[in-house]
Amino acid sequence: MQNYRDNKKEYEKFLKDKNVIIVGPSKSIEGSGIGRKIDSKDIIVRLNNSYPIYSSRITSDIGSRTDVLYHTGAIDTCLRYAANKRHVGRIQLLENDHLKWYICKRDHERGSKTDKRFLSKFIKLNEQYFRGRKKKNLIKISNVGIDFMHELDILFKNTDANMSTLAILHLLQYNIKTLEIVGCDFYSSGYNNGYTIFNTIKWNDKTKGLIRKDGKKRRKPRKPHNYKIQIEFLLKVIESSNKIIIEKSTLKKWKNKL
């Protein structure tokens, strides 16, 4: 299996002095026409179920590749669904988006049994897919680390950080040149066409969240999100950092959540 400690050092080298952009799943990015601008960045970061990009109808708005995917690690749900829908394997789906790095919030070395099971499965699928192929470049795998997750728990009072928040704070630990943030509006406008959701659920504009199509209640998460705490902290981070680029319209949406 891949050496995670070595990969973390390699990830640090991969990010060094790079212009990075986080492209969130917000529907507000549709019609923006910033796809070329996104593709011009050194590194494009996407979040959770932001795939498949290559077959999306809106690459002119969201860009055409994914260099880094920050993910929960739940590869048996939306990732499997998206792959089955397109009759490809899960790793092939990600490779078609040109994915280089898969960064998981679960810790393979020090996490729970569930963490180890999810990440071990991804590693196995990755190695099986590239075994015997002419292209030997496996998708690199790393995780944010259990210590980092503990810090977020304390910072956000034992509520769950959104993946956008997690990725922003994790990337700022590295020696990147700039970090631009687009399409991250804390569910103010729904999901864009490049984001996969199950066909049994849909976006509800009234509640600003996903609901089941059959009308039944969705299972509540073990740890809920607290947008207010996250946004207040991120605003302080943005104010104190000279690396972050973010549009005023996005900041306005954040502040409207407070």
C-alpha cells in the first residue's frame, strides 16, 4: 500500500508556490463563463462529489479538470452511483477528470475502523485499476490527518466543518502562492451540473438543502454543520491573509448567512 507519510511530503512539494483555486459545487457559478480562468490555474481543487467534470455540460463555467479532490472517503455511495451511471469504474471516473491527488478527511493510519475500511478500499481499487496499464501514475492518496480534524472539532465546537472550510484551512497550511475561492456559498444556491447527487434526492430552494423525493425525512448527521461559526472564522482568516482571492459577491452571501 502507498506510504502516507511520504505522500504527505510529496503533496507539500506539489502545492509549493502554486496558484491554487477551490471550485465549490454552488449553482451560482453556472453562467459565469470562468471555465478558462479556472483551467489557467496551476492547481484546481474540488470538493466531495464534484464529478464527473469531463462530461459536464458546463465546463465553460466550472473548468474541465480536477487536480485535487477533497473527499469524505465514502466511495460506496455517490462515487459508485456516478460511475455506474456512466458504465465505468470508480477510479476510471476520477482519472477521466485528470485527478492527481485524492485527499481524504479519514485517517488510514490512526483513524477508526470505518476510516481504515473506506480508505483501504480506495487504495485497493486504485492499485487494481492501474496494475498492468501503460500509464503507471496512480492517483496519489493522502489525508488531512486526525490531529487536524481534532483541531477543527475544537475550533468549531464539535460541529462538522463543511468540506470547503476544511479544504481552505488545510491548503493554507502549505506554502502556496495564492488561493482563489469560487463556487463556495454554503448552500445558498444549490448544486451545479458538475456535482453528483442521488436520483432519490433533490435540492429544495425553500429549505436550502437536499430532501428525499419520496417526502420522507433524511437521516440527521451525527455532527451538524454550523455555518455561523465557520463563516465568522473564515472572514477573520481572509482578512489576515494576503494569499486569498475571493469575490465580493461570495463574501456577501457568506455574511447573509450570519
